[in-house]
Amino acid sequence: MTLSPVTTEIIRSALIQAAEDMNMTLIRSAYTPTIYEGKDCAVALLDRHHRVLGQSSGLPIFLGNLEECTRHTEERFGSDVWEPGDVWVLNDSYVGGTHLNDCTVYAPIFVSGELVGFAASRAHWIDMGSKDPGGSMDSTTIYQEGLRMGPTRIVVAGEENSDVLRMIETNVRFPYVTLGDMRAQVACARMGVRRLGELFARYGAVIVDAARAKIFAQTERLERERIAAIPDGEYEATGWLDNDGIDLDTPLHVTVRVTVAGEHMTVDLTDCADQATGPVNCGRSQAISAARVGYKLLISPAVSLNGGSFLPLDVQVRDGSMLGAREPASCQYYYSSLGMLIDLVIKALAPAMPEQVAAASYGDSMIVQFAGELNPRTGQPFVTLEATVGGWGAWHGSDGETALINNVNGSLRDLPIEVVETLYPVRVTHYGIRHGSGGAGRWRGGDGVVREYVMEADQDLSLWWERSVTPAWGAFGGEAGAPPRVVLNPGGPGERQLLKANSLRVRRGDTLRCESGGGGGYGVSPN
Amino acid sequence: MTYRVAMDIGGTFTDVVSCDETSGRMSAGKVLTTPDDLARGVFDALAGVRLPLSDVGFFVHGTTQGLNALLERRGANVLIMTSEGIGDVYRIARGNRSRLFDLHYRKQAPLVPRDDIVEVGGRFDASGAELEPLDEDAVRLVAKRVREEGFDAVAVCLLFAYLDGSHEQRAGRILREELGDEALVVLSHEVAPEWREYERTSTTVLEAYTGPSVHRYLDKIEDRFSGKGLDVPVHVMQSSGGLVNADFARRHPLQTLLSGPVGGTMGGVAVSRLLDRPNVICIDMGGTSFDVSLVLDHRPDVSPDGEVEGFPLLMPLVNLHTVGAGGGSLAYAEGGALRVGPESAGAAPGPACYGRGGTRPTVTDANCVLGRVDPESFAGGMNLDVTAARAAVAGLAGDLGMDTVELASGICDVGNAKMAQAIRTLTVEHGREPGQFALLAFGGAGPMHAAFIAQEIGVTEVVVPRFPGAFSAWGMLEADVRRDFSMQFFATNADLDTTALATAFRTLHGQATEALAEQGIAVDRRRIGHGIDMRYESQDYTLTVPLTDADDVTAPGFLADIQQRFAEEHEKRYGHATPGAPVQFVALRTTGHGLVERVDAQYGAAAAEESESVVRDVVFDGAPWPTTIVPRTALPAGSELAGPAIVHEETSTTVVPPGARLRVDDNEFLIMTLAARPELEAHA
């Protein structure tokens, strides 16, 4: 049959829109700010063969892990397992790749009795019943990290599976909002079922499938053309994670080897540290996802994701390594390596794509958390969570951006001083740019920030800061950015430098100075 | 004779709608905008539509003066004065990114460079207690610098000024003392008395940046009227959809930033009341862009804050969603598929059919090929070049291996699908499906596409108002005076002090009363409403819960009652609620409406013109259909038509596809009824 370019375009944009509508449904009906404000979620509409028809993300780092969940379910239980009206959940780190908080909810889509695809979403549930609330910075096995679910039906033939819901309820610390978030994901899946159903009702399976094939082919062709433009060869880059959060003296190495051959690219991640004791491990699908982010940033940043994306890319991961964790490795801080992996793919390809790449950025979340039993402002227990912004790498033609959220997060914003001080017993005495922290170069790396807190009550401080062993490197002779630096009571008698801390007691009047890293410079500085 | 006159000054055209105060008769006209001097343009436009100045009894307009200054970055030279320790906050700008995959991401360049930001000592804490007095010597040094370096304006934004404005006021007094009229001084707690220092600074800077040019512009207009010895109340549309007089707009110029396009939404509110349709989707399609906004329960969808050009604005704004899809949107091939927009042929060369040298096909060219525009009567008779349109579409059709007419239909279909998606995004965001709305179409190209867009989203009723090409101006004539007030008021359900709450509302009520009096609104025409911004603990965004006249915030049941109503609002907007969960009170909002006195508009006074309708082939669904082509002037109230038909008028063309029915109601609005789409029904 012949398919009109008009129909293809209308179906292409309808699929993108369907994913947007799913994402909107999830974000607007979720119960916790992690999802509706932190946008810690992603949605995908998949075809019968688990290929992406449309995807929409809050975070940029879930490229490929949602389809792993439907595929795994089918591999395990056979293709007859799908029934109309069922909705499933899965949060197994070794399948989904990330920590147990990331729960993927997915539903098969039937049209006239035929399975035509899947609607899936992943969202961060605030607590899975781990040994510490919300997750631990010092877990050493996944069994300390909470409830782990393989493929599990939460809705059967349109009715909630109350046995399973009770089981979840019993295991997590905040059951009310957790089930609320789960139901938001069910609503999101139903929006996907509805939108894809409308499309099939309007055009029929044959036309939708023909359009799908054409859309995938367009994307694949475009990516192949862009890879073909890169000189063939082997490219390599190495970086180090500071430590695994348990043994603070041992850095963990990651080497990325990229091979470009014609229209094909291989990213080899096998040469990295074995899975660690601390919670820095991730499942293979997340390592693949991170490599895809690096690839996408260079090859096709503006193109919508679909089943044609990443076809020319092969990512190799070693089972039992930190990036291909096996049971019972702990995975709570799975994202520690992601920002670096993304930067390493880019660094490796720098000689081949000097104008597209950028020098490295400051790293990832740089988390500061205050918690206490009593907030004098409200008389209630409290817990805060802030991600700190930093400097990005320079590129050919421009300095890197200053004070920008990391590559792993997306639309996350810093907390205004007026909000922090109103809600929590801390005062922010300084929030400014960390001048000179960006690496020098023909184009300078962006600067990090300095944020200084004074405690107004005794409380517990937790920190998860990274990238001091290999701070943001420069490119083509540009210098590295300054590493991060966190100091408790700077200049005072109890001065102490630290980057990681798990519930460290701090006292009223103590000062905490947090300095995020700068980005790398690009090109040799003329001075 | 006295006229009430509204004027929407757009980039290319200025639309004028007037209403004769004695007879209620309305008329509309269109003249070219004079971008080099908008104030002169106002008077040229009045002359252009033959309205003698002495007959103007009430004048309202939407001005792009401030917005143009911002878009073209030729605003005032501003210096920022802020608190010690946070001079970089304006540059950090909360650190978020708007694109997920962009290695070369740069934030919007700030309007004020870091060198022009000065920190001064003085600090309050979060309870409003003074920790450190204002460093007045530092303020005097700032004044010295402003004078020496010739800054036009100073934006003062100090931490927690929304709780206690005394430091800002003191700094303002010193600056004014030292500088006199040399520089505009803008205080953050006066512009936006709300928390979040970056957003408040951004708002204050925008006011300082755009203020002086709006100021000069309004001065000129009033001078010109009074130069003729006329005392004409000059009003300006605000971004919130309400009117204010020029004197207020001069003092608070920022409120007029988005003053033009919101006229359409306010027209939508008036139409929703006239037709008793509470929920209306307003679509405004012109040459380069497509604006969607909503009327929900007869009220405009107004957000308490928003963003312009990437700069946050803590000020009520009508929620307008814009996509690059207009008559001038270019069609092109990419990877063997057809794409339409967002690139536009603009005014020059414009669509191929304008005959100004354009050769690439646009949406208007596609409509031209399909016979959906009348080449002789389009846009007041610009004589479209059908041959050029056909050649442009045929060229692309060849590249895509398609037939010319098939491609022309396809260009419209892709464009319509894109616009339908923009609408769906907005309604899904509100937790509603578009099928529950009526679609109100205006702008030159809106009524041409409305039926197809409606079918795409499952809407069955399309309304084309009078003067669709000048509808924003019509809407301004229908709008009322509005003044907004807010106050930060942080409390939790556990510690809410209702006596303090009542005192705060009394203050706001007093401010609103005073403001309406200042706008010349008589006591019996004032309507003052209150609302509370609330959220669940740990949320960031808030919902505004309106209070009713019957509410007594100090009554014993109030706390439980307001929490219940918050839960209901939450349920409505987000599809769920958590009754009993801890809530926070964040800000208080008071809106004063002043009902403008106006005579009811009269339509249908003029007898319908005797005019021949003709029948001509127009393409629908790929096939030619014999179609009735009729001028709107030949359709008096009560007329009915069955599609396919095309109704043309000076500034717009309404397309009625096969299967649709059209009737003309008592207001002389065109009401089109469409068949429901079965597959949307099935899932509804």
C-alpha cells in the first residue's frame, strides 16, 4: 500500500502528543512533589514489539528502560500473559536499571481484541520501605533498600488488585501518597490506552503500522547519516567516581570505548570497576540509557525519540560490574555514575566531533539534605532535599553556562532563599557564583555556585557530593573546572571538609559552605 | 454623538472597534500600524476610521509599547540594588533548563549585567524581624553612581521585602531625594509583594526596563487629547484581562505588557455570557501565530504569575498558549514527510498568493488552491494570485510525489492537527477534555480552520463572532476595570491566626476600594473578591481558593471549610485530593472589578444587503463540492445554511464543511454545528 506523507506526519505528531498527554496526566495527578515538581518521571507509548512510538520525559535519563520492563514481562511469562484491562508494576533494579524508588507501571493496549502496544510510565515513589526514610546513603545490599517487585499486576481486568495494594501499603512509610502516585500512573497508562485506541480507530492497524515503519526509518536514516559523518575510528575516555559512599578512600574507574565504523557506533562500558559495596551500582539498562543520552546529545538532540532511535548504536555492559549490577548489589545512588558516563562519551568523541562536543560539566545532583525531629517554625519533624547547580563545559564558540542544573536532572529549580528560610530552621547567608571555578581556556567553563547556610537549630546533615577525583575536564587544551568543596564551619575551630555524610549531627550556629564545581574550558587560553 | 472606542495595536495592523453610545451600534475598521511612533499611530488610526477626536467619549487600547521595548531589547538602562550576599541571584535564575537534550545550553541573557547589580547591607528574617538595619550610606553611594553613569532606572529588590517593605521604602526615599526625576525608582514589594527573590527581582527589573517607554507613550496620548481640549478617559488593557486608566498604567506600566492579545480572551468571556456557554476555547489565528486561551465557567483562565521571553513575572496574566501556526506557515518536505511551520513567510514576501515574490507554499496558499478563500474578497480585497499559489503548492507536491490538490488538503490537515494539539495540551493541563467546550474562532484565519480543528478535538459547536478580524478590540470594549492586590501570608492549618487573616483581608479590601475609587468607579459598580493561595505541605505551586461574600474568616468552622474547598479545587484541577492532609496558606489575593457602564450593543439594525450568493467548486475531503459562497452581510439574524458553504467578510472567511450546519443568532454571531466524531465518543 502507499502511505501519504500527510498521514505519516499526522500520525507522527499524534503519537508525540499522546505521550505528552500521558506525561501531563501523570504530573498533574501525582501526589508528591518529586513527580509533579521534580519531574522525576518518564512515559512511553510502545508498539506490540516494545518499540517506542512516542516518549515524553521529565528527566532526560530514561532512554530505553521502560520498554525493558514490558519486554522482560513477556520473556518471562510468554506473549499470552497480556489481558485487556490489566495494569502491571515493576521496580526490580536489575531489570529497570535504577533504584527501587523508580516504579514502572505499564498496561497492554488492545484494539478489537488485538494487542497493539503498551502504555508505560516510570515515576519516583518517595519511600519503598528502605532502612532509612526515602533511601540510604550507606546501604550495602538491595535488601536494605526496600520492597522489590518483579512484574506484578496491580489492576486485573479493570479492578484494583487489592491483595497487592495491601502488600505495598504495608511495606512503605507513606502509603497514602505512594498509592496516590501509583494511581496517577494508572491514569497515565489509561490516557495512553485511550489515545492509541483513538488513533487505531481512526486510521486502522495497517495504516498506523505503515506510518510507524516510515517514522522509524526516517529517524534511523537520520542517525545513520550523522554517524557516517564522524571519522571511523576508536575513541576512549576514562574518569573516576570519588568512592562508593562506604569506602571513602577508593575511587572507582570507568573507561568508555567508542568505535565508529561507517554508519554504526559501539559504546563499550565493560572496562569499569566491579560492582561496589556502596549504593553506586546500576542495572545494565540504566548504563545503556546513560550512553544513549551522550549519543543523543551529539547525534540527534532535537529529534523526537521513537523506535528508530539508537538502532545504529550498540552498548556493551559487563555483568557484575558497577554498571551491570547483579543481585544483591545496592543501587540507591545509581545515578552517581550517569553524569560522568554522559561526559565520558562526549569526551571520547571530542577528537572526531570538535565542534559538537563540550568540555565536561560539574557532575550530578550534589545533594544537601537537612532533617530533624523538631522544626521550631512548625513544631513538626522535617526533611529537606536540595540539588545544587554548577558550571557546564565550554564548547567551540562559547563559554559554558554558569550555575545550571546537571545533565541528569532537567527542569529542577533551586530553592529560593525566602522559601528555605520560611520553611526550615536554616538561614542562607550567601548564594552566589563561585568565581573562577570554571576551567580556563579559549572559551571558559561555566562557574559553579557558593551557598552558605547557618543552622538555626540542631539537625542532621546528609551530603552526596561527587566528582572531586576527576573534576570537570577541559577539552582541546582547556583547563579543568574546580572540584566541588563542602566545608563545615569554615575558618572556625571545628572546620571540617567533607563531600559525603549520612545523618551527621550539626548544631545551632554551625555554618555549612557548599561550593559546586565549575565546568571545563575549551581550547588553549590565549593568556 | 459619542463613541466608545477600542483599539488593538498589532505588529502589522491596528484594529478599531467603536460603539455609538446612543444607538449601541458597533462598527469596526482596520488601518496599518505605525511601528516607529505608536502614539501617533493611535491618532492616525482614529482618523483612518473617520472617528473625529471630539466624538470619542471613552478610549481603551491594547498597547505593545512595553513588549516591543522588551522584544527588541531597547528598554531602559537599569541598575539593580539588592541585599548583601545575593547579588548573583538574578544571574543564577534558579538554574533550571528548558531543553532536556542540549549540550550547548545557554540561559536567557539577563537584562541587567552583573556589574550593574549592587549589594547593600540590611536584612530581615523569615518572620519579618530586622536582623540588621539598612546601610543608608551604601544607598547614597548607589544614587551617586546612578547619577554619574546616567542610569534611567533603579530596581530595588531586598530579601523579605514582601514581609516588611520599610528598608525598600527608605532606600526609595533616599534615591528619590538624591536623584529627583532623573531616574525611575521601582521597589519590589510594590510591584510584586510575594516571596521568591529571583522571580520578584525579575518582575521589578521588567518594570524598570519597560516602564520609561510606556510612560512616554501614555504621556503623548493624553497630551494629544488634552491638546484638543478633550478630557477623554484613556484606558489600557492589562495582561490580566482588566482595564485601568492611563494614569495608573503610567505608574504601573508592567501590567500592560501583554495587553493586546488578551482582548480576545475577554471577548471570549463576553461571548460565553451572551451564549450561556460557560466553557469556551478561544482561538486567534493570524498570519504567523496561533493563540489559544480558555474561558472556564465564564471566567478568563488567569494565572497569578507567568513568564515573558523567559523572564518570570509575578503578576496576573491571561494564560495564552502560542504556537507557530498561521496563514503564513511554510510547508516543506523533511525525510520524505510533510511538515508545516513553525517557520513563516511573514509579511514579506508573504504567501505566494500575495504576489509579492513568495514562492514557497503556505497554509494560505493551500486554502487558495482548495478554493476556500475568495480571491477577490480576501482581506478586504487584496486580489489573491491563485496561479502563484497553485505553482508553489505544485512544486512541493512534485518533491513529495503527490497531486497538487491532495497536497493542499494535506497542508491544511497537518496545520489543523498541530493547532488541535495545542488546544488539547491546554485543556488536558486543566484536567478537561476539549469536547466539553465551544470553540470561538477569530483572527483573519481562525474561522477558516475552526470547523476542521473542532472536528479534530471532538468539539461540536463553533462560534464566529461579529468582527472576527478585530475581535481583540471588541473584547476590550466588553472588558471591565480590574485591579489586583496580593499579600504574602504564610501559615499552616496548625497555626493559622484567623484574626490576623481577617486584618490582612481588611487591608487588601481597603486597597481595592481605594483603587477602584481612583479609577473613577462608582460605589455600586464595584465588585471586590478575595482568594487564598493554598497548597498541601511540601508542594511548591499553589491553587487560589476563592472566598465567597458569605465567608467570615474568623468564624469557628472556617478552617475546616476552606480546607474542604481547597480539596475540591485540587480534585477539579489535578483529579485527586488528600482530605485531612496538612495544608499551607501562602498568599492572599484580592481583585477589585469596576463594572464599566455601557449601553447594550445593538446588532441587526442594518437591513441585510441584497446580495447574490454564488456556487463554486471547493475541495473537501479531496473532492470538489459545489459550495455556496455568500457574503456575511447577506446573512441577517435567523438565517440558516447547510455546508458546504463559505461566508466571507472584510477581514475574515468562515468555512462550513459538508455535513455542518450554520445559523446566525440574534447577536449576528455565526453558530456552526458539527457532527460528533464517533471514535472520540466511544472513548469519552
